[in-house]
Amino acid sequence: MRFLTEPTTDLTYSDIFLVPSRSDITSRLDVDLAADDGTGSAIPLVAANMTAVTGKRMAETMARRGGLAVLPQDVPLDVIRDVTAWIKTRHPVLETPVTLSPADTVIDALHLMGKRPHGAVTVVDEAGAVAGVIRAADCEGQDRFASLASVVRHQPLVLDAALFEGAFDGGSGSGPETALRRAFDAMDAAGTDYAPVQQGGVLSGVLTRQGALRSTLYRPSLDDSGRLKVAAAVGINGDVAGRAAELLAAGVNVLVLDTAHGHQQKMFDALAAVKGLNPGVPVVAGNVVTADATRELIEAGADIVKVGVGPGAMCTTRMMTAVGRPQFSAVLECSAAARAAGGRVWADGGVRYPRDVALALAAGASQVMIGSWFAGTHESPGDLQLDAGGRQFKESFGMASARAVQNRNQREGAFEKDRKALFEEGISTSRMYVDPARPGVEDLLDMITAGLRSSMSYAGAADLAAFRERAVAGIQSAAGYEEGRPVPQSW
């Protein structure tokens, strides 16, 4: 990255703009978004290890679209094993259906519809065959305890899995785009945007029109066995090596050693313990904001360093302690130090718009970690709620807040729990509203990657390495930033 005018102070994303350069890029689709940090991610986006952000649905969806999600460190090991095994059995293209039986009730269907942005529940019989599909409109005016058999709508289209045979595993069948185009055309002809897929007469997945289109644009993040990838976080207290070993045995593909202050002795001890296992997967450590901390963590064995102290929407660290650093400058400095030492950094926190993601990557990050922005989607673990005006939202909270600390310390005695509660940083409850135009995390991925592709094409960069090299940045005033904001109505 080159600056029009060298900065004289630390900067955050809103302080920076990029200027266009001469470009030979003729199509945004010619841009390669793959990360170069050893994770194998096809898009440089990571769902944060926050309890309100990442669960099995988020992890499945992020991996299917080429990204990565990090399961939180507070999740019990037996749950991590089950979730990881579940993710590993998901199809790389077909979505996991939400299913009920004809004997289930309307209220059961309404409770499940918010788990997926397509808002549909597939009804299956005892043999696992598709009996129909339920949408919210089918439930209007119906008794909430009526059986689904009495209201189920006949599905106009059920796809056969044979259509996709060999398309996604290098077999002798039709190519992925050909198979997806046929499926899209079949849905278009049937006048539906949702199609269950059966194999041998049994439901095996679902496909939407949007899903078919996306699968031609995104390459899933798969391990050597062709299964979806997933990451998991480990704290720096307790039996770090033991938990890391269990996570590796469960099939986790990236380990994230996570604490608010990553430049401390406990982190170096944790890194030594994990590297002593010869994990064979990338190891991430953080969080830090300085070049010295970045170099030391890489020298201690970290492959990737997580950068960011205090920029997150749920974080009160800077207001409580004055500790942290404006995120753009932190990423810029730490990424240069990491690459010089043979490592990489993830930019963690502070992104609210696609432009922020582009700036973090131009500054040198290999990937960008997103938390609260993803919390307000159907795939996050929380339940959909309605405010007084009828707007849908989900609750989010910081991972050092009273709510998170209470979950983390649930096995300790009352005295210890109450004493630790005196040292909380972070918001315990915040409303993350679901955008009606972009209710799913895939919708946000579309928006972010579209902005990133365009930003890279303006810079004349065919991949992220070229983007870092060719990006030209300037420093703007608050008025300059405001000038770039769209105006929703006349002035």
C-alpha cells in the first residue's frame, strides 16, 4: 500500500479512502479472493468466535461459501465434537433442510422458519421422502396446533440428486455450473425459488435459486477429504494442550488461541503447549496491536496473528481502560511485521461496511474477522425476536461481558464467580437487527465480496497480493467521509 500523504497519526477505517489506478481487470469475476495464510479459504472472511455469532449453521454456511467460522472457546468439548461431526457431513453445495413430519404442528413450523433465510420447512414422511413444503404464508389464519398434514402445500418441484452426480467431486458427470444451471432452470420453469433434493427417494438437501447462483461464484472451503472446514477457539487458561488435542481429534481444521491481551506470558505458554502437539493445522494467536507483539507470537509458533483490541461493536475495552489502537493502523503495522517474519494477520473487529473489509485487506491482512455484523442474520445461534415496532432482531453480547463471563465460569463456586464478575468489559445485551433486504449471512457475503471485487478492480489487482501492492490510500476528514455516504432522500 502506498499513501498519497504519509500519516502522522494512527488511523481507523473511516479515516482512509482508496484512489483508483490504471487497471487491466475487465471483469470483477476475474478477481481471485483466496487467502494466502494456509487456511485454504476461498474468500477472506471469518465469522468470529462469539457465542452470539457462530454455531453450526454459521459454520456450515461460511464454509460452503469459501469462508471460515470459529466455534467459541466456551462451548463444551462434547458439543464441539458433535457440531464438528455434523458440519463434516454437510453437503458442499446443497443446503441442510429444516424438516418436520406431517404429525408436527403449525407452531413447530413457525418456530423453525427463522433458522434459515429461505423461510421454508420441508415436510417428510416416515420413509424420509418429501411430503410437501410449509411457508409462513401457509400458516396464516391456521390454528397454531393444527397438524402440518392439514396445511402442507404440495411442492411443485423435487429435484433428483442424480442431476448433480459427479458434478462436485471430479467424477464423470456434468460440471458444477452445468448442473446448477439445469437446477436453476427447473426451478424457474416451476415458478418456485426452493426445491428439495432427493436421493433414492429420501430427502438429502435443498437448493434455492439464489443458492444455485451462488454456488457458481463461490468455491467451498473443503479439507483433504472433501468435507467442509471449521475452526475452533481455545483459551489460554487450564489444560490448553488437552483441549487442543481433543479439538484436533474431532476434526477441527484451524486452531485459534484467543484472549483479549495476546502479548502476555500465558499466551506464549499456550502456544508452546499447542505447537508441542505438532497440530498439522494453522494456529492463530491473538489479540495484539503492535509489530513487536506480532513478531514475538510468530517466533513462538503462531502461523497467523489476530489483530485488534477494542474496535468491536460489543467491546468497551477502550472506554474502560484506554487500551487499544485505531484498527487500520494496527493492521497496517502488524501485517508488515508478520509478513517479514513469515506469518500473516487476521484483522479482527471494527468493520461495519464492505469498504472496511477492503481497507483491512489492502493494509495487509490475509483475512477479516466479523462478529456483530453477522450476529443479525438467520444463521447466528440466537432466536429471532421482535421489537415494539415489529422489526426482527437477535441479541448479541461481548465475550468479556457479564453474560459471557457467567457462562465461562459456570463450573466455579459462587464466590469465585461473583468476584470475577467485578472485572467485566463488554456489552451484555445489544440488538442486532436483521436487515429485511439481507437477512442471511450469504446476503452479507454477497455484498461484502461484491464491494471487495470492485475495490480490487479499481486498483488493478487480480488477487489479494496484488491488492496489497497496488492499493493507493489517502487520508480524509470527517466531511470527506460523509461526502461518500449515499443520500436516501433529497436535501
